[in-house]
Amino acid sequence: MPSITLKAHYDGQRILLDEPFNLPVNASLMITVLPSANNENDSWLNIAINGLSDAYSDNEPEYLLESIKR
């Protein structure tokens, strides 16, 4: 399964996805706890999330090791 960023929140007992997503049983997850958001942070956070989602999307081309320059 490719990496994907999903929005979620903690309700005091469990982590809940903000939108439905079909996760396979025992899927490996990496959780990032974000600072409390305010209006200015929300804008920057959305830019960062969109940028990371684009960078790791299925449409991102594969780069061969030979194409990487030092």
C-alpha cells in the first residue's frame, strides 16, 4: 500500500479518522502529533499536507538512482 496522509483527531480515548478510509487489518501506521492549530498555523499546515501528499502521490515519477546527482 502506498503512503497516504489522512486527517484524524484524538477524542480522549482513541484516534479517529476525520473521513472514512478502508484500512487493511493490521496496517502499519505512523502517527504525527501536531501542535494546537490556530488560523495562521492552519494555513501553513494545509500547505505542508498538500505538498507532502503531492510529493508522495501515485502520480509522482520514479527517480532512478542513476538520475540523482551529487
